[in-house]
Amino acid sequence: MTDIARPGSRASDPADRPKIVRLHPFGLDGARTGPISLATALLLLAAWFLVTHYRLVPPLFLPTPQEVATQFLAVLEDGYAGATLWEHVSASLFRIFSAAVIAASLGIPLGLTMGLNRWAKGVFDTPIEFYWPLPPLAYLPLMIIWLGIGEVSKIVLLTLAMFAPVCLSAQAGVRSLPIERVNAALSLGAGRWQLFRTIVLPSALPEILTGLRIGIGVGWSTLVAAELIAATRGIGFMIMSASHFLATDVVFVGIGIIAVFAFAFSYGMRLLEAWLVPWKGKS
């Protein structure tokens, strides 16, 4: 028996069939930016080559890429200012690593506590917000007066530069936690430690890792200031020493080394973030 459509029925009309709507991407949506970044770097390098080739800027202020590469090989082979290139690099890496470990060890627990406890936030928020906008050069003299000219003052200066971003990011991660997750865990009988371990910490971890990336970047930018304190080793010391003699090519070598290591640190943190928090940015 065949079904007879009722008068006025439009069930067989193709226009009434459900349509598949394709969602448009928003933002990056996982799109790769590597080729764009590589092209940008090549364009900047080409612009540098053209500017120096046609002498648009005096060589004293802007050496050619070939001169910088030649000077890098010379420093790599003969060293600079009484130390090998590896001794300069290892001294800077030791200071950066030490300061990063101290800043993370103190900043992450304190930031989490500030996000969970109003007394902790009330006590520590004001001094952190007060000193964070200050440039490290502003309290560099105090580090010398209080701690002397040894390694301690350099590491403390770098730690202070890294501490605030790490601490405030950890606090922001806790405060951005949806209360629905907390209520759902409590309704299932979760205890305080279980709630912190399974809900609070995983939710705050993306912000913590972002804070670590920012803090390490700030640490690298503060390195030159830290190595002004009677240093005889370090990339920052090499840059400042070369600037006194207008050795611009050595200055470019030092800047390039800092840029390479800072990029490697940032890329490593991105990989760690993709491994620890693969759900970031996904609903």
C-alpha cells in the first residue's frame, strides 16, 4: 500500500529537508603560522642586507650580516674579553635557570594561595602590584647595596623580574575556574585535596605555563641589566663590554645569541604546554 500525501503536505519538498551548516573558523583555529613567520624572518634579513649593502646606515651603527657572521666565528674560536663563548653562555644560562627555578618555586604556590584565600591575596597583592611595573634598573642599585656584587645579587634581580608574572598568572588561573566544576566535584563527595588536585590545579595549569613563558622572557630581557653588576662572564656582559668599544658586530652577536636561546626556551614551553594541557583552547 502506498502512502497518499495529504493535501497541503510539503514533506517531499526538497526545500524542507534539513540543511548541513558548515561552521566558519574563528581566530587561528589551529592554522599553522610557521611559513608566515619564516617568510617574515627572511624578509627582515633581506632588508638588513639591502640597507647595509647600499650604505643607508653607517657600518659603525649597523654592520652587515657577513660581518656579524664573521665576528661570531671569531668569538666562537677565540672567545671574547678573556673567556670563551661557552663560558659566557653557560654563565648566563646558570643565572637564568637558577632565577626561573626560584621564581617558579615561590610564585606558583603563592599565586595559587592568593587565588584561593582572600587573606593571602590581601596581604601579598599590594606589594607585588607595587614593584612589578618598576624596571629592574630602578632597583638594581638596591641589589648592589644590600647583596653586594656577587652572583646572589644577579640571581635575585632576575628572580624578582620573573616572580610577578608567574605569581599573578597562577592567581588568574585559579580565579578563572568555573564554579560549576567546583560544585560538581563537591556534590560527588570530593575532599579539599582531591578538589585541588583534580579540579583547581588542572584548570590553572594553562595560565601557570603562560606565566612561566612570560617570566622567562622577562628574565632574558633583564639579563643585560643583571650582568652590569661587576660581571666578568655572561652574554649581557659581552654586549655591554663591546658597546664601550663601539664593537657593534659583537653587540649583534650577543643579541643574536640571546634571541636564539630565548626562542628555544619559548618553543620548549609551547611543547610542554601542548603535552600537559592539550585541552587548552578547546571546548
